[in-house]
Amino acid sequence: MIETEFSLLPDLVGRETGLSDWVTVDQAMIDDFADATGDHQWIHVDRARATREIGSTIAHGFLTLSLIPRLANPLLKVAGQQHRLNYGLNRVRFTQPVRAGQRIRLRQTARACEARGTAFLMTFECLFEIEGEERPACIAEQLVQFVPETG
């Protein structure tokens, strides 16, 4: 974890801001995500067919992406921050499927920081590593707006 002052956020550009703990993407998590999104495609939820045709079920790409807050928020503590807002994504690529039962973690690097009034809009590269695999599951460019404490 990196601890910094709000005014020093621009100094993080070019630095890796953290490596999260591993999280297991199990079938229960995949099923819950399928229920929440209505995406019950067989590659995610039909264990028998997925095992027969592709070796196992795989997580939704958007499930992997949705883990950014859970994995990234503990990596950066900012003194003088009132709150941070998910501002969106510039680019997302799902480069390797996450099979049910695999563990993933997030490697995050600060790529840009732009002043927006009193706030900072930061761009982070989010790379999801799969334990034991060379290729990442996902590479995404996330935008986060950091808002300073007032008064």
C-alpha cells in the first residue's frame, strides 16, 4: 500500500501503486454475478457443458473488471482526500479467461494525473494477473477522480 498526501498525487505518475492480495473467483461468485446481470451464458454457469467443451466454466469478463474497487481501494491511502469517484474506463481488453477456482490479483500503476479544479483525475493501468499464468486476464485503463477535503 502507498500512503500519500492529496497534493502529492501527481508524483505517483509512472509508479506502481500496488499489488493486491489474491482473490479466488469461484463458481459461487460467477453464479452470483450471472444472477445480478442476467448473463447466464453456458460458458459461465453450465458446469457439465463447459467442462465437456472448454475444460471448465469461466468468469464473465465484466466480473473480473468489477473487482477493481475491491482490489484497488486498499492499495492507495490518500491523506486529505474527501472521497474518490470512479470516473470510467478508457480501454479494456480481456486477454485470457479466468476459470472457475482460479485466483487473480490486481497490479495497478498510475499513468496520468490531471488537475480538475481542486480535484485530480488520475488514470491507472489495471492489470489482472492469474496465478500460475503468464498472460493477464484483463488489462484496463481506469479513471478515478480524487476530491480533496474541504475547509
